[in-house]
Amino acid sequence: MREAVAGLVLLIPSVVMAAGPGDAEPAAEKVTLAAAVQRALQRNPSVAVAVQEVVRADALITQARAGWLPILTGNGLYTRLDSDRRLTTTTTDPVTGVMETHSNRIAAENQVSGNLQLTVPLVAAPAWTATGRAKSAKRTAEASEVDVRRQVAQSTARAFITVVAEHRLVAASETARDTAKAHYDYAHTRLQGGIGRAIDEVRAAQDLATVETQLQANLARLVVAREALGVLLGTEGPVDAIDEVELPPPPSMADAVAGARTNRTDVKLLDMRVASAKRAAGDTWAYYMPYLAAVGTPFVQYPASLTQPEVGWQAQLVLTLPIYDGGLRTGISRERDAVLAQARSNLEGGLRQAQAEIRANFEAMIRADLALKSARDAAQLARRAMELANLAYKAGATTNLEVIDAARSTRDADTAAAQAEDLSRQARLDLLVASGRFP
């Protein structure tokens, strides 16, 4: 019976170790945090879309400006009649008294005409104000691009820190596996030498299998984290993180709260939208202004007609005065006033939210740093307790239950320390982002 149990136990670590946890990991490029953020800002699709929005806004300025710039058009016309149009007149010769009939062509069977028309807007208030609103929209698009860059940088930094944290968890699991493997080897050697117990070997093998399961789960999460970082960086494949996270020093809470309106890109974007809405609300006067344009038209007519010479020109001043529009201008004014009120409410709420995030993240950073210190102390004490448990077990003073419990506590403490380190970094990053100091 003892030999059968021992044979079964021997199969457990061999099956677990055959999985090769580290051998199947795909090779990945390693980057620093600064390089990761820079590459994400260059390649991320969200940033590219935001950049094209700025280009689109600039194109809309060109379109709006066309409303008050001169316009030159050319026109050509060919007319085919069934026959010449003639005017027949009868006259009497005063000398001979003979009646004579005359036929004059007034419209040719084939007619060709063409002209160039130059329209110069002299008073075009709606076009003027539309150009101003388009420029304001471009400034808003530029502010939106900056905010998108902030969001992409934040997401990239989070993904980078997550990769680093997963590496910490994998390292803790590998250390725990090595410890569990050493304990299993010791229990197995004692059993083979006739001085150990089969139950000790089974317990050690079970603990080793548990640790291997945790290691494989951590390796899987590391693969997912590296793939997510690669997607943010616009790379075809996973990207790994260099095991160093360099973040700028966090500001004081007073400075961060005071600078929320000037440093936070999302708040500045809301402020820009208020300015744009205010400008639009103040531009409704343009719809009450007359439209005045000068129109010049040189032309050619072949053949010439009674009313149209072969070559000539004409000039006009065209004045259009809006009198009644069915309530269009009133509706536009009310709609723009509502948009302005909404923009102001959004700015007030966004600023309040930003200041609340700064205060909360500052407190979270302090608590996370304190928790990290406690977690590291606990991990150090757990490792010391495991060393003492091993010494006692090898001296025959205790069973390996104490060793396995101490090893489990050490794994839990190391995992908690790695997680606390990740939370501390994330809290520091959140404070930097909330205060507008990252990137």
C-alpha cells in the first residue's frame, strides 16, 4: 500500500512540471513607460481620429469663408431653332410708289452665347459669423485632441503598470513553486529513506500542484495584459514592460485642486465649448442683416440679336433684405441660448468632478502607500515564519502541516504585497491624471 501511494505521488509533480509554464511564453518587445506612452500617442487609432477631426474642422473654416469671398463662374449656352426667326416689314418707295417687302433675321437658327459671372459679397454677415464659429469649432477640436491624448496616455500607463504587476505576481508564484518543489523533494527523500511519512509527501505534492495552478493563471493574465498593451501601442503583437515605472512626483492637494481648471484637459475642453456656444449665441444678429453683393457679367453672343450685342458686359448691385422668415431666426436664437446654458452647466459639473477626483485620489494615494508598507512588512514576516517552520520540521519538532500553512501564508503575503504595489502605482497615476500632470 505504501509503495502504491508513493508511486501515485511521484506522478503528480511530473505531470505538473511537464506543462512548462515559462517555455510557451511568446517573445515580446520590452519598452519603458515613457516609450510606451510616446508610441501610443503616435500610433493609437483614437489619437489618429482626433487629429483628423482637427483637419476636418480646418476644412470647415475654408468652407465657411467661401460665403464672403468672391465667386467666379462661367456659363455657356447653345440654342438650336427649327429655323431662323425673321421680322417682315413692308415699305413704300416715296418716289416710285412701289411697295417693297423686307425680311430681317431677329433670331438665328443656331445660337451660341457665353458669359463669366463675378459675384463679390459686400455685406454677408451670416457668412462672417459662420467663419468665426468654424474657427471656434477648430479650437474646440484641438482641445478635444489634447484630451484624447491624455486619455490614451492614461490607458497606456494603466496597461503598463498592469503588466509590471502581473510580472510581480508571476515572480511570487515562481518563488512559491520553487519552495513547494524543494519541500516536496525533501519529503520524498525522507520517505525513500524510510524515515518519512507518505502523508507528508502527499501534502507536499498537493501544495506543489496548487502553486502550479496559481502560476499558470498568473501567466495567462500576463499574456492578456501584454496583448492589451500592444493594442494600445498600435503594435501587431504583445508588448512587454520593463520592470521599472517612473512617474513624476505628485503635486500637493492644494496646488492640484487650484489648478484643475487650467491643467485638466477635459475641463479646458468644457471651457472651450462654453466659449464656442457663447460666440454662437451672440451671432444671431447676422440673420437680421441685409445681404449686398456686386455682380459683374461680361458676355458674348453669336450671332448678335436685336437686344443682345455680340460682345458686352453688365454690372448689378443685388440687395436682399430679410423681412419675415417664419420664425427661423427666433428659433435659432433660442436653440443657441439653450446650448450655451448646457455648456455652462457641463463646465460647472466637470470642474466640480475634477476637484472631487483630485481630493479622493490624493487620499487614496496616501492610503495605498501605507497599505504597501504594511503588505511588505507582512510578506517579510511570513517568509521568516516559513523559515522557522522549515527548521522545526527538519528538526522533527513539527509535522509538515505547519510548513505548508507557513508556505501558503507566504504566498498570500507575497501576492498581497504585489497587489498593494500595483494599487500604489495606480493611485499615484490616478492623482497625476486627475491633477492634469500626466502625461
